[in-house]
Amino acid sequence: MSDPNAIHPEHPGGNELSSAFPSGDAGLGPGSMEAHDLVSEEELRGTPHMSSPETKVTDREKPRSLWQDAWLDLRTSWIFWISVAIIALLVVMAVFPGLFTSVNPLDCNAAFSQAGSAPGHPFGFDAQGCDVYSRVVHGTRDSLTIGIFATLGTTLLGSVIGSLAGFYGGWMDAVLSRITDIFFGIPLLLGGIVILSAFTGQSIWIVIGFLTVFGWPQVARISRGAVVTAKQQDYVTAARALGAGSRRLMLRHILPNAVAPVIVVATISLGAYISLEATLSFLGVGLKPPAVSWGIDISNAATSFRNAPHMLFYPAAALSITVLAFIMLGEAVREALDPKLR
């Protein structure tokens, strides 16, 4: 059977086409030979023949997730690495204080009251003759413990309440939102003064419990808004149309896409809880001696600042650096997770 598209000599105009393209490149058009000469042999070898059945696309780039894009941004952020380095140093100091000092923070000698720096005591002594450097090092443990566990508690409680309110809506959203508003109306610092003053001996777990009970509304509001936004996306509608239940929708589709703003708020809140613990200890309703806390040391040094400023400077500097490190980390994470800020 003859090819209907073939050009036969007897075909009208066939000789004209042959004469116009004597080299046989009839499909290239005028000037094609010059363009063909410009293409290197290497390019011709590297160009796949699209009509070949053996040609397959194997190097197709897999789309990156939100977390992969965030990590790529964080790796190039100097703010992120500085904050991580400071926090890592603080964690090591809290877990292994013996690596930084061998002096007992409760071993005090009144003969060295308010004395300045001395060999083996670079930060000097406080009013009771205790080593300020040792108290700064050992005070890291209680401050970080309270900040970390208070953040975990508020994040867990607030995320559960906010997610349920945003996902189910209706009467559940109304009830949980009104409860959130009630707790929002209680100032955290004032509530701490009133409630913690009722306890005669405060441990770190009492302070953590107070911060958890009264600190979750902010996380709940952020979580609710994120869940409401994620619930309206097309992929959730498609999953629901395919028969996915409420549990699967929440755990597999909504929460993974609504957790980013919660992580940002939790990271920044960790530094705020450390600062709040120091404030409550400064006011005498937080941790109390013999606990070692930066807030206690700042409170004891407030009346002796003019005579011995080193008593106030070093614990206040440690507190400020710690809070600043967590705030910087939260800002770096926020910029990496928020596509609008890239």
C-alpha cells in the first residue's frame, strides 16, 4: 500500500518541491541549513528523540513541601543559627551545670557579701555572699524547665480546644469561643499574683500548672483560625467527597496544614513564659528560696543596685539573652513558614 503523504513524481508540484529543497530538508524551510549548522553536535546528541518509544522523563523534580521550603530558608538565615547556638548553650548549661562551674549556688559566705569579682568567681558575690556566676548557671535549669513545659502544656491544650471549635463549628464553636474569651479577660500577671499567692511553697510544677491553665487562649485562637482556613481548602472538600471521616480529615489533611502558625506562636511564647516566671519570682509569688532563679536574684539585687550593680546585671543579662534567643528563633521560623514574607 502506498503512502498517501508521499510525493510522487507525477504529483503536481512534486518536481517543484524537489528542486526547491535539493538536499532533502523540505520540512525545514528556507534558511534551515544555516540554523542547523549553528547547533553543536553535543546538543544534538543530548536532545532526546521525542518520537522514540524508549524515551522517558526520569528526572522530573518532585514538588517540595512547606517544611522542605522552610528548612531551605532557615539554613540561610543567620538569625536562626545564632538563636539555635544560644539555645543549645543554654540547654547544655541547664542539663550539665557542672561543666560550667563546680561552686554550689547555695554555699554562701557572709564575709564576701556584695564583693566584686575574684579568682574563681568572675561575677562576684551577692548580698548573702553566694557566687553570682554559679547562681546564674544553675538558674538556667528552672527557667528553661518552666518555659518548655509551660509551652508544651499551653500548646497542647490550646490546640485541642481551638481545633475542635474550628472543625465542628456550630454550638461547640460558640461554647469554646466564649470560654476562651473568659480566660482572655483575665490578665496573666494579675492572675498569677492572686492565685500563686495562695500557695505557701511554690515548686516549678505549680508555676507550670498556672501558666498552662491561663496561657492557652492565645494558642486556641490561632489554632481555631488555622483550622477554619484549612477546612475550606479544595483538598479537604475532595477528601470528604471520597468518603473520608472526620478523624481522617482532621489528622491527615487539616492538622498538618494548620500546625505552622501554632509552632510560631509556641516558639515565641516560650521566651515570654520564661520572662513571666522571672517576673512572678521577682514579685515574690513565683519560685522562692532555696530555689535558684534569675527572678529571685534580680529581686534580691534590686535594693543593692547602686552599691553592687553586678548583682543585678548578670542575672538580668542572662534572662534578656534567653528571652531574645527564643524570640529570634520564633521570628525566623515565622518568616520561613509564611509564604507572604519570603
